[in-house]
Amino acid sequence: MNFNIMVLFAGLCFSFASNAIAAREPSYQIENQWVREAPPMASMLAGYLQIRNTTDRAAMLIDVSSPEFRKVEIHRTEVENGIARMVRQESVQVPANGVLVFEPGSYHLMLMMPTAPLNAGDTVSFRFEFEGGRSFDVIAPVKRADSPN
């Protein structure tokens, strides 16, 4: 009988400890990620996605990298006097309990110098790094801009 009580007690302690650790763990999700197909020999492509932050604190995305590109930068399209220009962002903030959308005409990933041609149906690997040491590896499909999915 005492053994059963000890096992039950140990299980409850482990459950509480696991829940406490999970509660402290930041929860970010990368969703709806895709890379726009470009003409062969294009030196730059664009990537789009959504970052969902389900925590009560803002999250700071500080870097994105990909083995399929020599350089990845976070950009935002800004329009001044009717002229659109892309402005590099050193980091971007994902609001607490919110979503940051990377889409045409707004935030996007500038994917520079692909290591090989990419066509619709191919995939690209990314690593998203957040302030505080948290990182995520994500696979994104390459799609035509007019593709519904």
C-alpha cells in the first residue's frame, strides 16, 4: 500500500513540475509560410508567413537564416511620396497574444542569392531565432504568386 501511495505522489510531483516548466516556456508558432517562386537565375526571392505569439509578453524575432540562400534579411515595405521601398529591419516585435503577418506590401523575408534554382513545389528550410535563445526550424513550400494554396 505504501508503495502505491509513493508512486502516486511521485507521479503528481512530476505532473506539477512538467506543467510549471511548460507554463514558463514561450509559445510561438510559425504558420502559413511560403516562398514566392521567381524566374530562373533570379538573385532574390521573397518569403511570407505569420508568427503567432500566445504568451503575455512581446517576442522579438532577431534573425532568420536558410541553407538555401546565402543571406536572409527581414524587410518591410514602406511608401513615401508614392514610392515604395524596402527597409531592412534588424529585428521585429511580435505582439503579446498576437500575430505578426509577413505579406506582400508589408513585412517579408528577402531571400538573397539562392544556392540552387527553386521552382514551385520545392521546399526551403528556415531557422527563426528569437531574443532569449529560442529558435524554430521551419519548412516552407515554394509557390507561384497566383497559387491559391
